[in-house]
Amino acid sequence: MSLKDILCQDKPISLLQRAYAHDKSSHAYIFAGLEGVGKFKTAIEWAKLLLCEDPVAGKKESLHFTDSCGACGSCRLFDAGSHPDFNHVYKELREFTKDGKGKAPPVELPIDVIREFLIEKVATRPTVSERKVFVVSEAEKLNVSSQNCVLKVLEEPPEYCCIILLCTRLERLLPTTKSRCQTIRFGPIDLERITERLREMGTDLKKARYFARLSGGSLGLACQWAELELADAGLYALKRNLVGSIANSELPDALELAQQSLDDSKRLAAAWSNLDKSTSRADLNRRAQKTLIQMVISVLHDVMTLDVMPAEILFNFDQQEQVKKLANRLEAEQAAEKIADCYEMLRWIESGVNEKLIFEQLLLSLSVSDTMTPKQ
């Protein structure tokens, strides 16, 4: 992997390349964008270039392009995952802090992790390369105390230091944090490229099209769903059952359907844990719950656009009858309101609200009621 191999992110890569060419790379960056669009891979390859002892200059199309050599001592250490001047900071490191052993994985990125794996390490000079690079994952989960701790470094950074904050929710960073970093925005990946990648993985066309559309441009997330499907987790069948249940749901069925959705999310999280050993079970549970709610959003979006968009570009193009049945009960405005409710449920998941309550609230809202009457 190299910077040249990052998909569909030519603009952020060119910004970094121009800065490197003029020796004006920043001491701190915010890589902002959706999950799974290449922020982490770009940060890793950028770090490798900054630490490289013998960078290779060349061209990519009309752009002067510099990349790591892949052969020097620094690059070999980096590829082996043992470079002393590179540090990946993430919330699960709390277990390795002085007082964190045995504690449950945190929802937020705790200040102890920032102190011990960023602040203390910044203070020591590099040992192999001329720089030290820190990549902070899920920077949107830095709480106020953690961000204020980071500010101490951002305000007076050592000349050898580069900090990269990876962030999916830029609004959650303090203005003071953002003002001391150069923000580079990463856009969504083209859906055709995602579909193509999923097909290369062995996913059949129908499923690849659905996962690509559901991802909203996140290649990483679409690939995770495809891996689950290829591992016989039954994700696509779960989606078909969920859409059918929503289309036929009535108020007395809501609590039973909520329990079924909760059980499905737990089975999905268990299957995910077999593929992703580095992510905590709590995070995988939240990821599975969010996946189901994204599926609900997709069918509500189809209801909104059914009368104005070609049927073949619906999210649930393979379940048009169920979409039409739901559209007979929901006006477009009602579907939009329920999509807003779904996004509120996503926020509840991030806030740690009881998962059973989330699904009950969601499915009760979607069931037949006085606000869901057949169209005349």
C-alpha cells in the first residue's frame, strides 16, 4: 500500500503532496470525513513518508508525487509495526494505562490515554527518524478534558512532532482544537468503485449494489458488510426480513419485532467479533445496532423517493412490492419525520441508551397508528 493506492481521494492527497514538496507540512492535521473513506490509510501512508529516510520522487498524472521508499530502515520498522517514532492512539489503549487494567472499554477517548500515549511521548525526541508522528483515531470521541489536554501540545508543538486527528464528526471538536490544526476533508467513495471492490471480494452483484448504496460512500463499511455476508452471517437475509416486517407491521407486532431486531443485532455483533478481533464487543454491538437502523432509514428513503425516482435505483430495489406497501401507508413527509427519528436513535446508540428501549421506540414509531393511515 502507498499514497498512490488510496481510492477516490485525489484532492486530500494532492494537498499533502504540495505541502511536502514545499516543506510546509503542518504540525497538526484533522482528517475529516465519513468512516471508511480512507482517512486512516492516508494517515498511515503519510506518517510512513514523513518518517522515511529516502523518499522516492516521481509523478502521478501531472502531479509531482513523493512516496516512502519502502526499503530503508525506517520503512522496514514501520511495516513491521515496531517503529519507535510512530504512535497510534485509540480509546482501547485505556487497558494499558497505569490505572486502566480490567476496566471496560470506554465509549469516549479518555484523558488517561491522551496523557500516557500522546503527551508523555511527545516530550521525548525521535530515536530513528527526524520526526515523531501520532495518529489519533475517533477524535470525535475526545471529551472536553481530553481535548484540553491535547491543546497543550497543539499550542506549543515540538518542531519534530506531527499529530493527525481522524474525525467523523467535526462539530464535536472544540473551536480551539480546530483552529490549531489544518483540516483536510475526505469525500465519499464513488458507489461504482465500491460495487466493483465488493464484486472483487466475491460478493454477488445484487448484494454488492445494496451494500454499496447503504454505505453512503464508505468503502470500509461496505467491505465489512460484504465480509460478514461472505462469512455466512446472513446479513442480506436479515435485511430482507426486516424490510418485509416493517412493510407488514401493525401496532400489536411492534414489541415482538423490536425484540427480534435486538436479537438480530446481537447475532450480527457475534459474527462481527469473529472477523474483527481488535474492536471491543461493546463497539461491535453498537455497530450492529446502527447497521439495522441504517437499513430502516434505507427503506424509509425509498418510500420518500418512490414516486420521483426510477425503481432500479432504490436502496431496496429487490423488494419493490414491500416498499410500495409501506408507501401506501406513509406520506413522504411522514417518512421524512421517521427518518429524523432514526437519526435520533443513532445518537442514542452513541450515548449508551438501553438498546431494548431504542428498538422498542423505533418499531413502535414505525408500526400502524393514527399517523399511518392508508392513502386515499
